[in-house]
Amino acid sequence: MLDFMFIFFASLALLGGLLMAFHPNIVHSAFALVAALFGVAGLYWTLGADFLGATQVLLYVGGITVLLLFAVMLSTRDAARISIARYALMAPIVGLLGAFLVTTGKALVPIVRAAGGALGPTEPTTEKIGNLFMDPTAFMLPFEILAVLLLVVLVGAITLARRGEEDAA
Amino acid sequence: MYLDFHAVLVFLITGVMMVSTPMVLGMLFRPRNSYKEKDMPYECGEDPIGGAQIRFDMRFYTTALIFIVFDAEIVLIFPWAHVFAHHPEQGLALVAGLVFVTIVFFGLIYDWAKGDLDWVKSFRNKRRVQG
Amino acid sequence: MSETLASHLTALKPEIWLTGTILVMLVLDLLVGKRSARTVGVFGLIGIGGAMWALMNQSSVPVRAFGLISIDTYSIFFRALIISATGIVMLHGMVFRGIEDETRAEFGPMLVGAALGACLLVSTDNLIMLLVGMELLSLCSYVMAGWQKKERRSAEAGLKYLVYGAMASGLMLFGFSLLYGLSGSMWMPEIALAVSEAWSLGDAGQHMIVVIASTLVFVGFGFKISAFPFHFWAPDVYEGSPTPVTSMLAVASKTAGFGVLIRFVDTVYLDLTIAEDWLGRFGYVIAVLAAITMTYGNVTAVKQNNIKRLLAYSSIAHAGYLLMGVAVMTTATVDNRAAVGIGMESILFYLVSYYIATLGAFGCAMAFANRFGAETLEDYEGLGWSSPWIGACFIIFLTSLVGLPPAIGLIGKWLLFKATLSVGLDWLAVIAALNAAVALFYYFKIARALFLRGDTDYQEGLASKGVIPGLAHLSLIVLAIFTVYFGLMWDGIMEWVSEAVM
């Protein structure tokens, strides 16, 4: 069952990614990205990272793609079509990167196994994360600092976008 | 099975099925006599002009931006809400959560007061520029 | 429990001041209304002053706060540089004409946010906190780089910085995840143990993981300090950003980058490099990178015409000089263990000299841009005679950057060269010396444009009147005085630096 799930989500991620990269219409690419991101969320689930998977769905599948689509819709229609041939040069780089990731992953698996880390079913993580956030000697400080980060993003991004809107209007 | 996600899986499959079943059934049973007018959004209404992918108002983007930030806030606050009820040191947990929410709340107040949450503002701007 | 919480919070007083400043500035911006920029700026300066005061009152006895932050002399040193630089940049940001008045009030919170991130970045030895601090610093910097939205170059700078920066953080994060996979911990000392073990006992696969993880982590840090080959963003971003932001990037961001890089190298790799394991050659890689970085920066700077771009390349070159110190730390061996301390001291001292001179140089560039709209070498011709004070200050800062007496830059270079020779990296010292000669050439070009060219046509500029512009100019003069004063009496700085290294 787990193998089936892995194959399903991995192929979803892979096919979505390929479709995103090669589809000539950028709006359709954005929808393909939804599939790819959802596949990645599924991979997190099969690895036992339930909170991370949910985050992926909530933030990336639900949020970032909407933002991306709006960004596409904001641009002119000519920009919405891109030729793939221009990016053909990237192919060897991408290939190298892929080979690199595969070899690193392969080398890492036995090390993690030996260190006692489990690559497989674990108990739910949300509660553990919550407890770490609430523990002053664990990750309470990063938790609060992330609030500051969200605050400056809220102010900064809106300030930049606001003026863009005035230019456009 | 696996974690508590079988419920989610059931929902997923049900959701996909509910959309795909009628589509597949329709594909199997409907008569096939297609002509060009049938592809239009309104068969017996206005003829559409131009493409569907028009340029959106910048407002959509700003709103989506604010949405993402609060989306991220929810993701971070969710584990806190999950453990809060049973946390051994509830006072500390309460303070930690409150500090977090308060800091982000300043951002909400800021955007609110600056009018970034008003949809109408953009129309006002437009009219000013055009008129 | 509450007692320990109180002690945690006391240890983080400067950071709390900074966070409070961000909130107060935002609320003030809403309350004061139309002409809020000035009020907000003044309160920002007060807040930064408060943070600085809290920092100076911190005891030098090491404390751990929230299990992630170590408050020691090292972190106090770096945070002092960062917070004071932020104060000066804040002051300059209040007068810089490139920033529109409608958005000047929002500029302050961004700046202080960046400072907060940088402070946490240099104080932590936990990778999670490191990442959060670095992201806070980066996000604020991206926004600030694109602050002049009506300027095409600024928008381009913001976008470029964002795209490359996100890429660099992504790679660094991947490196972190490999280190976590190796050690099962996010804490640097434990990572150090795991790395040493994987290196001495592991097979080829484990060696590969260590090498790849180290490289990826170095990409993230190298990006922040703009070292070759991760420097390519720097010229465009430095040129396009509003000038105060440029000095923030060149000084605070780079200082923070070095702060975290040195801590990381010191904690994780030093045992291996001292034992002269194969990873001992890591130091030679850094030495080569240092040589390429400084040569590239200096040689490219020669052809530049835009002052900010020229200073950007010079700042890349200085990253190269600073990397020399890291190379010294990592090539030290068992018989020469003291070289680690010497290398670190020389970096920290050089950072102080770089900090003063670069803040000043960008401040002068801002003052000239404000008054005359001057950006290129041609624009600068004869400006020294029009505003002799700023011109003179500029000359002093350039003297320090090139490393001529009587400025503090000379002492910094001298210490670095001495450290480099002490571990037998003679070739690196020779390259650095040649570089200093090249640097002299292009710094002299600015000086020549300022005072030796077109001295007859005095240009009329927009003089800024008022307390705040006066303070901004005063800050330049004070920095110039520091440059010379510490160039003659560097004992105080030296003491401070060696205390920080302990």
C-alpha cells in the first residue's frame, strides 16, 4: 500500500513538474504546478511528516499558486506564452542537478538508517511541533521571531505592491 | 493504516469521484452533435469578446499577498492550538501564543488602517487618474 | 520557570528593544498621519539607541538564552557593529532624497527588522534559529533593495536580490538538511561531532555527504558576504538599491554573514582542519577563493564609472581580504594552533575598519547624490570644492579602504597580512599586496575627480537644512574622525577584538 502511495504521489509530482515546465501556456503551467506541489505533499505524508504535508497543501497548493496565477493574470498576454526552446540550454544543468540529488540521496539513506532515524511510519508530528514551540529551551524564540518576520513581510510586501497598483491604475 | 490520513485519503478519493463520475457518465451517454456555438460560454447570450485571460486588477494580487501571510500564520499557530489544552504550563503557552498573535496583529492593523483591505480604494484611484 | 524565563528575556534585551521599535514605528506611522516619516525616524533612532545601550550593559559572562542563543563577547561584538550601523543607516535613510516621503515611514521598520535578523544570526549556534534570523535579514533586505519603485534600477535590484537570494537560501537549507541527516541534530557542536566521526570513520559516501553539505552551506554564507563565485548579484543590487540600503547590505549584512561564517567554521570544522585531516585542505580552497574574490573585485572595479558600482566591486574585494582571515583559521595546524585566534582577531579587526570606512564612503556617496544628483565619476568632478567637508571625509574613508596611513584600514590590512604569513600562506599575502596597489589606482580616481578635476565650475546643489540632515553630515565627520583616531590609537579596538575572540 505504501509503495503504491509513493509511486502515485511521486509520479504526480514528476508529471506535474514536467507538464509545468513544457506546457506553452503559462496559465496551464500554473495548474500543472498545483498537481506537482500536491504530489510533494503526498510524499511528505508517505514519509510520516503529516504536519509538513498539510502545510504544503495549505501554503503552496492553496496560497502560492493563487498568487502565481494572479501574477500571470497581471502581466500582459504576450508574456503569458514562453518558448521552451530558449531554455534548452538549461537541460544539461538540470540533468546534472538531478544526478547530484539522486546520488546524495542514495548516500544519505544508509547513514540516516544507521543513526537510528526512521524512514517510515511514525506517530503524528503536530503535537510534538506544538510542544517544541511552547518550550522556552527549544523553539519558542524562532516561533516568536517568525511573527516578526510575518509582520515585516505584511508591511514590506504591501508597501511595494501598493505603489505598483498606483502605477497600474 | 497509516497515521490518521486514511480519512483524508477517503475524502480525496470521494472528492475526485464526485467530479469525475458525472463527467465520465456524461461522456458515455450524451449525444454527440457538436457545433461551434456550443463551445461559447453563453450559447444564447452575448458573444464574448477577446480572450478569457484578461489583465487582472492589482487588488487581487495585494489581497492574495495578505492572504498568504495569514495562511502562514495559521500554519504556525495550529500546533500551538493543538497542544494548548493539555499543556503542562498553560500560562506560558498562553503568553507565547498571545505574543505571536499580537505581533502579527500589528500588521493587520497597519494594512487595515492604510486601506489595503478596502476593495473600493482601487476604484477611487482609477477615477482620480482618469478624470 | 518564570525565573528562567526572565533570565532568558534579560539576555535578549537588545533584540526586545529592536522588536519594540518595529512595533512602535508602525503604530506611530498610523497615529501621526501625513508627515509621520520624521517622527517615526526619530523614534526609530531612539529605539536603536536603546538597543545599543542594552547591549553595552550586557555582561561579558556567557549566557544562553532560550536554548538557542549564546550571548558572549563574540556576539556582543558583532551585534554592536550591526546595531550601530543600523542607527547610522537609519539616519541616512531619513535624509536620502531617493526614498519618497510617502514610504519613508515604512522604511524604518524594514531596516530594524533586518537588524534584528542579523543580531540573531550572529548570536545563535542552532541551525533553525540561524535560518530564521537569516531569512528575516534577507526578506527585509529584498524589500529595501526595491524600495525606489519608480526607479527601474531599484526594482531590478530588488527582484534580482530576491531571486538569487532565495536560490542561495534554498541551497543552504539543503546543506543544513544533509547535516541534520548526518548528525540528527541542529546544534552546531553536535553537528561538529557527527561531521568529525563521519570523516574519520565513514566510507566514501559519508565523505561525499560532508563535502556536499559543507559546499552548500558555504553557498548560503558566501552569498551573504558576496564572495566569489556567489558575488554576481552584488554590483547590480548595490548600484540599484537606495544608497542607505546599499550601505546596510555592504556593512551590516556582510558583517552578519562573516559573524555566522566564522562561528560555523570555528565550531564545526576546526577540529578537522587542525588535525590536518583531508579536510585540512578546506583551508586552501578558502585561500584560493579569497584570492580570486579580491582580485576579481579590484580588477573589475577599475573600469567602473558609477560610484556605487565601483564601491560594490570594492566591497567584493574586501570580502576577499576578510576571507584571508578565514583561510588562516582553517589552515592552522597542531603546531600552530594559535594561528586560529590570530586569524579570527585579524578578521574582526578588519571588519571594524571596513565597517567605519564603508559606512562613511556610502554615506558620502549619498550626500553627493542628495545635493548634486551625482552618481558617476564625471558628475563628481569638482564636487570636492563645492562641499569640502564631505569631500575631505570621502578622501579619508578611501584612504582607509585602500589601507594607507594614518587610517585604521592600514592596521587592519597589516594584521591580516601578518596572520597570513604566520601560517605560511605567503602567496596569498603577495596577491593581497598586489591587490592593494590596484585598489589604490581606482580609489585615487574618485579622489582625483573630487578635487583635481573641474575645480573652476562650482556646482550649485540643493543644500539640506535642518537638524536631521545636519546630524547625518555630522555622522560622516564623526566616522572620519574615528577612521583617523583609531588608525593612530588602535589599542582600544585591539583589546575589544581580542576579548571578543576569547
